Amino acid sequence: MTKIGIASDHAGYEMKEFLVGYLDAMGYEVLDFGTDSPESVDYPDYAHPLAEAVEKGEVACGVALCGSGEGMSITLNKHQGVRAGLCWDPEIASLIRRHNDANVIVFPARFITNDEAVQMLDAYFAAQFEGGRHEKRVAKIPVPTAAAESSK
């Protein structure tokens, strides 16, 4: 069973709860990083643990939600092993997987419906990384370390 991580702030809480049920019904094992209520919280407190689980391979990929999706995206992408893509429609959800090998899909919970989130999740999970010309680009995403730079 594939394990999926999920995290949200208060603005994404209700949609997160809906998506946990959807993912469970689809046969995924869901690791919920919170939040656990609609009370105001700080999105980095939930984004960082999700990102760490993705980086460590504890989950196959992640789903993140906040009001605009931007806070989660910004925070998640601070992690070198995370490629988080903010999605507004199914085509973007497919492209972030196919072209960017995104390992976290991010939703703007205040601007989309549960049905739209499901359509995007389905498109994301149906897509596969295409490799090829995209592989070289994805390999350039992490910030080079000093050791890697000095060996060039």
C-alpha cells in the first residue's frame, strides 16, 4: 500500500479532512501531519514535517493545503529533496508530475472545491515523470553544495 503524507494549516483543514477520506477510499495509507482543527495555526509547523517525511522516503509523495497554497509551497520548497507544485487545475497537476517530477502537490484551499481537488489529485497520480529532457532540468533544482561546486 502506497503511503501518502498530507498537511494543512487552518484554512486547508476541512479540505484536508475530506482528502484524507478520499485517499483512504482509494487504497492509500495516509500519514496526516495535521493540523487537527480549524483553529489558527502557522503553516510552516506542518509543512516542515511533511517535507522531512518526503525527503526521508517515509511517504511516496505529499499533499499540502493552505489558504492560497503559496505559504505551503514556499516552505516545502526550502527543502532540497522536495519539489512542491501549486495546482489550480488538472492539467497543471499532471504537468508538475510529468515535467517537474513533483513529489508534493499543493492546493489553494480557499480558491478550489473538494471536487476540483479530487480531479487534480487523480491527474497527479495518473501521471508519470517523463524523464528525457526534463531529467537534466530536475537534476539542476537542488542548490549545489560547496563540495559539488569545487569538484567541477
